[in-house]
Amino acid sequence: MSNKNLSVRSHDTLRSAAGLQARSTATVDMPPLADVGTSRTSPLISPAILRTTMRAIEFAIVLAVGLVAALIYVDEPTLADRTDYLLALALVATTMVITFELFGLYSTPTFASFVRQLPRIVLGWTIAIATLVAAMFFLKLGHTFSRVWIAIWFAAGGVAIVAGRLILAGLVGKWARAGRLYRRAVIYGGGQVTEDLITMLEAEAAGDIRISGVFDDRDGDRTRAIIAGYPRLGGLSDLVGYCRKTRIDLVIVALPITAEHRLVDVMKSISVLPVDVKLPAASTTLRFSPRTYSRIGSVAMIDLHDAPIADWGRVSKWTFDKVIGLAALLLLAPVMAAVAIAIKLESRGPVLFRQKRYGFNNELIEVLKFRSMHVDMCDATASKLVTRDDPRVTGVGRFIRRTSLDELPQLINVVRGDLSLVGPRPHALHAKAANQLYDEVVEGYFARHKVKPGITGWAQINGWRGETDTPEKIRKRVEHDLYYIENWSVFLDLYILIRTPFALLKAENAY
């Protein structure tokens, strides 16, 4: 690869996340796919969601323009009496979407290049209208449809579609500049596999990957500070820290598949991250069924891990949380008011208790609860478990803890977006089982943070709520949390919500 291709743009400094130090000189020429941004404020816009949404919008535009033109021009008591017009609307809209799909007009690169795609857009719309005209001719239905209506629909529909694509091109350009249309990736491994992979990725002119850097634990002569034009930002532990601090969507493990033990160690460390993990197919000479591979452009990959909730799953879970969470907050407001009054009447101090806990991807969030302890005995870090007849707990506190009414303010966390209704329960920073921190007891404990924590979860409805005074209890809770993450669906969330009130009746472990 030429130096010219590798030096497309320059950055004054290499920024690092997770406290990493730049391992290169003050100025470094960066290759085409380079992305060293560390912002977590620009979430990825899913290409799958963008494509599906655009299909639906253009289908609706064609229907709406044709319908308005028919309502204005067609002389009928009600358009509903003219099923032939309604069928024509559906035929043209469907044909246009299919034609645009065949022309490759539903991809992120085509959304951005408006002028280049304009002839295909106009041709696709013309084919859709021509399909209706051909159907009218062959079925001898020309006398049943207004030709003026078709002409108005063709002209107005074309203008509307082109205007919509022009607006979309502007939005896509804005999102691209903000880095929201590109998957941010890091590569683990600094050998020949990595260099070959980068060469193939850079050959993909329309690829959606931006590489933030390369990680490798080997030092000295075995690996370099700059690998195929990209900085080496540290080792495996640095990679995990980097993914915690910045938005990374994909980790590519570029190791030979023959390095089995090294692969196992790497996967243990990065399987706790909420990212896709892939292995380049070129890392092995073995050839599998075509269904085994996914692709980044034309580069074949073997999927090792998938982000647990992505694309439309993320949208459906967000909608589920917001709609049901807000409804529950409104319905339970009288109960919450009664609990607040009882707390205030019994003891001095604030009604709400705020506690830092681990959230999605180990981010710290502030969880709200009704205060259940005497104000001078509250344990913000949960360094000491609450036990039966704990003197720190008030009379009202015992009741609301056993019935989980103390958790109701977390509906506010759900509406704010810190929590989900359903998910692994968020644990306090210093929570322990048998005097050991949870992550010291359970290997891979932080994998439960690959999704947002929830008010209730699979572990809670299966009896693993309340005190975790033994290693076995926290192991079982984490086991159930991981089952939930691997088997998530909206229906599972709904099932857990329905089961939760019945699980609360069994309060033997809740103090």
C-alpha cells in the first residue's frame, strides 16, 4: 500500500481513552479508516434501522401524494368506494420500493450521494408509474382511472421523493461528520493477519468501519508502535478500558486460529463488553459453510460474540421502557406519595436515597430508592449487607424493603434512561458476598453489564433476590442474568413483568 494512501489526513495528537498515554510522536499521519475520537455522546445510527425507516417513509410519501391527488381530482362520493384506486396506490408504492431496492438505493453511501443517485431515483419512480400504466393497458382498465390523476401523481410524487432524498442527504452528511454512521472498531493483534485485514478494509471504498487503533500485548521487536499506519494503544487490559471509556462498536480479534490458548484468554477478557466480536476468516485456512460468515463489505468474518440488543431490538426495548415505565409511574404515583409520607412521619431526613451503582458497560449511574434506613446509618456504597433485624433499618423501611416498594422511585430512572424496566439488577459499588467483592467471586461478572440494568429481572422472579451472603447466591444471580441477556426478547420482558408481583410475595431473602 502506498504512503499516499496511508496519509490521507493528519491529526495533531493521538488522543487516548482509559488513561492511556500516546505512544507515538506529537504528529502522526493517519490512514483513511482512522478514528481516534473518544466521545460517548454520539451513538451509532444503525444502518439497518435507517434503511428500513427510509423504505417506510418513501412508501408513505407515494401513498400520501397519490391519495391527496385522488381526493382532490377524482369525482367520487368517497374514495373508499373506489377500491381500484386504493389497489393502484398500493401497487405503485410497493413497486417503487422494490425497484429502489434492486437499484441499490437503500444503502448509507447512496443516501449520502444525492446528485449521483438522482437519475436512478427518477428512473425508479418512472418504472413504478409505468407499471400501473402497463397494468391498466393489459387488463383493459384504462377507462376506470383518470389519466390526469396519474399525471399529477407522477409529477408531485417525483418532486416529493426527490425532496425527501435531498433532505436525507443533508442529514446523512451531518451524521457522518459526527461519526454516527460509522462503526468504531479496534483490532487486537499486531501481526501479519492484522496488516492483511487492514489492507482489505481500506480497499472497501464504501465501508462503514473506522479503526480507532490496534492493541497487542507483545512488546519490543515483536510488534511496532504503528501497525499498518494505525497506533498501538496498549495491551488487552487497555483495550477493555478503552471500550469502557469511548464508543466502540466492534472488536476484531486478528489472531491465527491456531493460537487457541491465546484466543481463549482474549475472549474471556472482552466477552464482558457490549460489542460485536469478530475473527477474520483469513486467520484460518479452514473453510466453513457460507452461513458461518458475516461480512464487513466483502471481507469475510467469523462471529464470536454479538452485542446482545441491537438495531430494532434496541428500539423496541427503548419504546417498551418509556411507554410502560411512564404509565407505571403515573399509576403508582399515589402509592409512592403514601410511602413518602410514611417515611417522613417516622424519621427525620430525606425521603429519597441516592446510591451510585454500576450501569450499562460499567458506567456509574445514580439510582433512586425510598430511604429505608436511619439517616445517620445509610450505607451509600453498600459495604455491609442488610441482614435480618438490621438495626439500621427503620420500621417503615422493613416493610418497603420486603415488598420492594423502596424500588418504586427507580421508575424515574427508567424514564430518564438510566435503567430499563427489566434487566440485571444494578449492584452497589462495594457490594460483597462473604466479604468478597462480587467480581472477585464470579469470573466474568461484568458481562451482566452488557445491557442496561433493570428494576426487576430473570434472577428476581426465580427466587434470587435480596441478601447475597454466600458466593453461591451471587453466582446463581449472575447465571440468571446472563441467561436473560442471551435470550432477551420483548416477550421475555413482558413475562418477567407479569411474574414480578407474584415473586414479591416470596420475601424470605429481602430484609
